[in-house]
Amino acid sequence: MSIVYPLSLLTHTGIKSISFRAVNAVAVNRSPFTFQSQTQVYSGQMWQADVSLPTMKRADAEQWIAWLLSLNGQRGTFLLGDPLSTAIRGTATGLTVTGAAGDSTVSATVTAGQTLLPGDMFQLGSGSDATMHKVLVSYSGTGVATNLEIWPALRKARSSVAAVLAAPQGVFRLASNEQSWDVNEASAYGITFGAMEAI
């Protein structure tokens, strides 16, 4: 059977810890004399993550090692999300998003009276088209399209796309072409890997 990207993350051991970073492309020029600053904001925004797996025996570790190697370094992609963000904190049962590529203020439709809270995450698209976004401000649905602030900005135009609110994910690739794992005297394996959003 051939390998098809993006791969799903393995679930047989769970994740010990994951560290997410939100990266923005912003240049800052500061005067060495007055310390006044000028900033230039570029469109680049992406997720990065460092994933640590629990200590495991060989039977479990070899599945992860094979999964990592099947990515062929930074060539392959996989789906990754916040393991604790399985549901939003707000009350919205559905969300529809419309916007142009580069928009961080999108047109969103949520049922009247339902809410999205800062930090709620959602997914647009699926498979290799999946992108993961965070809500930045409290939002109360009116039943008609109104502005919603999100991060990161839309990667491409979306027209009345139904968002995934349960266990959202984005498409990532390994942060390095080199994979490594540790084995100790107790025959326990330690595996960590870095990831960055595949844009």
C-alpha cells in the first residue's frame, strides 16, 4: 500500500507534551540613538510545534519511528492539532466562514445567541487543504454574516466554508530532515520531533 499525505497522527501512545508557537513575519528597525522603532508587517504567519512522546517500549516505538521515516524528512505532511482542543469553549454548534486570501477579519455566520470565545480553535478545509485557526475576540452570533477576528489569516479565499469545531487540525511537516530517537538501558525509547505548518 502506498503512503498518501497528509498522514494522520498515531494515537496508540498519545502525546506526552506539545509546545505550540505562533510565528509572525514582522521586521523591526530600532534607532540606536533614540530607540524609536519602525515596524513592517508582512503577511507570513504560521504554526510551529515541538512534540514529545511518552517513554515507551520497542513495540510502540517502532510504529512511531516508521511513521516518522515514512514522512521522508520534510517532504511528507501530516495532520496535527492541539490535543486538548477537542471542543470550543463557546456555545456555537456551527460556523461558516467567507474571506479572501490574507484576511484576518473574516465574514462569519453563527446561529443567533451562540458564541465563540477568545482562543477557540476551528479548522477550514480537510486533508491537504486543512488549516487551523484561533478566534481572537469574543463573538456573538446574529444568524447573519458579521466580522470575526482570527489568527492566522486565511491562506486562500474561502466562500461559505463550514468550519470544523471539534478537534481541529492543520497540515504540518517536520521541522528537520533528520529524525532521531533515544534508547536507554531499560529498553525504553524516547522520541521527540519538531513540526511547522506546511504552507
